[in-house]
Amino acid sequence: ASAEATMGRVLSGGSMAVDAAGLPHLVYSERVQASSHGYIATPGDGIAWRHVELNPFLPEAARGYSLHFYGGLSFSSSGALMLVGTLMDIGPEDLAWGDPSMEVVVFAEDKEGILAGRLLRPADASVPRWLPNIERVTGFNEVSGWPAIVYMEGERGAGLDDQLSNRVWWFDLDTEAGLTSPQ
């Protein structure tokens, strides 16, 4: 995937994770004017990559929102894929960074390998929830069940010198989201 901002197309990279079989998975989003779509990419045959759009997996009530991958992906202890990103309702001239409509969205793969998206918390237009990150297995760090998510809640501020009092939340998907075990 490639883009040039001067042509009205902007790509935002998420993160990468490698599954148990050694296959890399990358997430990114593509913004064109007032719309943004999220994708997961994996190597395909030869030099081509397979790109799967994630917007169709959003909950019905959020299908009109833009999906941005300031977020990441991980795998559960059983190998199920999990992604975390941000949704927002933006116009052509709106900044995506810290928009008040931002909400954290989670995509989880079920036992049949089907992705389903859901909002992490009920939507609240008064405060952005953004900059999510997801726990990953790294060497000695084992993740039993579903990985946990950390995200920020609060405004973006006007500049780099602002003193903000934003909240940072730790969200345990095993206990708080009611997801069925990926085992």
C-alpha cells in the first residue's frame, strides 16, 4: 500500500505481529477525505500481499464511522487474532488526532477464525478514547487467554506545551469484555 498526502490519500501504520506459524500480520488504515478504512495485510503468493478490509466487521451501529489504526494486533494464547484500533466520525477537514468522537474498537477472531468488531466501552461523544495498545507475547511475557489493552481517555490539547490531565485505562479482555475463551 502506498499513498501521497498531496493526492488526498493518507496511510497510517498500526503494528505488526507474527503468528505461531511465522506469518507476519500488519494493520494499517487509509484515509481519503472524510472516510478511513482499516486493513490487515499478510504475505500472499509470490510478492503480492493479501489485504482484508476490516470496516465490514464493525458492529452495525458503527459501520458509518472511520476506522483508524493508531493501535495494534496480537494473538491469544490459542493463536486467535485480536486487533485494537480507533473509530471516529470525522469530516473532510477534521483532524483525526484526538477527535472527540474517537472510540476504541476491538476485533476478535472466534473459534472458526471469523473476526467480529465491537466497541470497547459504550460510546461517549464528550471525551475521546484513543491511542490504544495491546499486550503481546514477548520472550518471557506469556499471555494467558486474551491479551489486555491500555488506552487514553481525554482531550488532545492545543500544543506540545499543554499540561493535560488525561486518564490511562488498563482493560482486561478476559474479565471485562465478556469474550468467550479463545482456547
